[in-house]
Amino acid sequence: MPVAPLLTSDPRAAYRALAHEIDAAIRGVLEGPSYVLGEAVARFEHDFAAYCGARHGIGVNNGTDAIHLALRALGVGPGDEVITVSHTAVATVAAIDMAGAIPVLADVDALTRTIDPRAAEALLTPRTKAVIAVHLYGHPADLGALIPLCEKHDLALIEDCAQAHAAEWNGRRVGSFGRVAAFSFYPTKNLGAIGDAGMVITSDEAVAERLRQLRQYGWRTPQHSELRGWNSRLDPMQAAILSAKLKHLTAQTSRRRAIAARYGEGLGDLPLTLPSVASDCAHAYHLFVIELADQAVRDALRAHLAASGIMAGIHYPEPVHLQPAYTGIAHGPMTVSERLARTVLSLPLYPEMTDADADRVIGEVRAYFNAPA
Ligand SMILES: Cc1ncc(COP(=O)(O)O)c(C=O)c1O
């Protein structure tokens, strides 16, 4: 019998594992009173914000809107500079554009693959208003350096937690360290919807209130726009699905860590770099990203794995500052980001994977290097 392909992440496997709960959640919305906002959205906003240690959650259409509206709610707009990274999903930078602000891109640290605080500091100008720290791959950015940096220069710290649900810094889940944090629930994320979905969380009451207005035409009361806003409401069907899945997030994160540990043991002696974890962090392993010696080795290993039905991904093949749409974007030196684009490879990792699946990946990577198991 042919062996099923292993994907980098597999939202369909996530659905199958929880099909009864997800189907019931969908039915609950179909039979319920609200097809827009309402109880399902309010419950998920409350529960997810509480899970992350924040007081307020504001559900929006997707993670890009979450960053965009967070910037707007903080009063960041035209003429203001926002520092973030080039080694990220383009969404982070697109959201700064959507707010009318000016993106300025810093290099990442070679170990954590998240924003290098010294590189960010070197890019500060009198126009800098905010820093977006992307907790990339599920590893928290260096909050121990970023929090004092932002305090010292009176900058808003925004956490881009799209890949870091349940990751921890100093024993607390990410999302409560910045003024606001933005989450995506894109289907492949650690907490994934069955479509687009996102949320901003914050403990700042005034910012939360502005976000609730901005996501719905600037309304505080219906049909009365106090601010110019948008339509970016979290869909109740997605909220109900996410509430059902949230109950499993802690266990699923443990499972991700167990698979990562298995990869670490199985691959540790090979000529490749494993993800490292800073001593004050708990990794959420949204992705398990290894680094190879150079692009030729990376591409050859990827092709070898694909030939045996293992679909490894590349996150990300082109740093934002080198993409045609962003020609001329302001940025600092990009040595690490440009190297990572050539050398990273994301091995399959999702909670429904079995140990045998992980061993199959380990076996094929070892076979590529002619290293017996
Ligand atoms: C780091 C990062 N930021 C932002 C986003 C944007 O999220 P969404 O796709 O829900 O708009 C994503 C996901 O694509 C992401 O990975």
C-alpha cells in the first residue's frame, strides 16, 4: 500500500482528530441567534485573551488585520516609522503599509531567528513609533531586551504572535508583554480556524475599546461612526470552531514539543543546525526549522524528501526587502536574514503526527546524509 504523503502542516488531520467537536460547534452557530459577532465571538475573545494572560480580546478577520488595526488603535499612521523584520511572513510588513506607516526592517538574531534588538536600536529615528516583534516559528523574540528598549524610547511594542500561540517567555505565555499582540488563526497555525480568522489582545481598556470600534466602521453604537473604521469582524462560525480547538491547545503544544525533541535526538549528529531555544523561553514549535550548509544542500535535501513523499517547506525563501514590491524599503544590514532564506528547511510537524511519522522523516534525512540510523 502506498504511504500517504507527510505535509509540513496538516489542517485536515487537525479537523479529523476533533471532527465531532468541530461539527457540533458549527451546528451551534447555524442554530444560534447570531450569524455576525454575538455570543460565540464574545466567548472565544474572552477565553483566548484569558489563556494568553490579557484582559481583552478583539476578534477580527485575519492576522494581517489584527496588526493593521492594532497600529491604528495605537495612533500609528502616516509619517510614523515602525521597525520589524524582513525574515517573516510578508503579512507583517503589509499590515504596516495598510496603516499608512513606514516599515523599517531590521536583521534577525542567528540563534532565535527573531528581531535582533541591537539591529533594531540602530534603526531608531525621531519618527519611530513602534516595534513589531515577530515570535517567528513559535520562538519568542528577545523580550528581555525589547521591553526596556521600547520603554526607553517611548515606543509601542507590538507582538506578532501569529506563529506563537502558547509559546512562553519567563514562564508566561506570549501576547501579554507588548501594549497589544496580534494573532492569526490561519488554518495551519497552532490554533487554526477552517478559514481566515484573527485577534488582537491587550490589557489596555482604551485601546481595546478603539479596536472594537475600528473593526466595525468606528461604531460604538450601531449606525453611528465616531471613527473612520473598517469591516473586520471575526466570523462566529470560526470563533465557535476555535473555542472547541482551544481546549486542546495546551496538550497539542506538548505534543509538538515531544516531536521536536524526537527530531532533536534523531538528527543531532548530522551536519545541519537544529532550532535552538533561549533559556528563558518555551518554544511552541509552529515550525521545526533546520538550517543546512548552503542553498544547494537545502534544495537537494528537500528534493530527496519530496521523492519519498515528505513535503518540507521553506519559511521564507525571499526576505521581504528583496521582493519586487518592496524595492527601496528602508532596512539595515541583512546578513542573517539573507543567509536564512537560502538555508532554512521546515520539516513536517503537527500534533496529529505519529512517532512513526517523525521516525520516517528522521530516516529519510539520515539517508540523504548517508548516515545509518
Ligand atoms: C508571522 C505572521 N504574521 C502575520 C500573519 C498574518 O496572518 P493572516 O494570514 O491570518 O492574515 C502570518 C500568517 O500568515 C504570520 O505567519
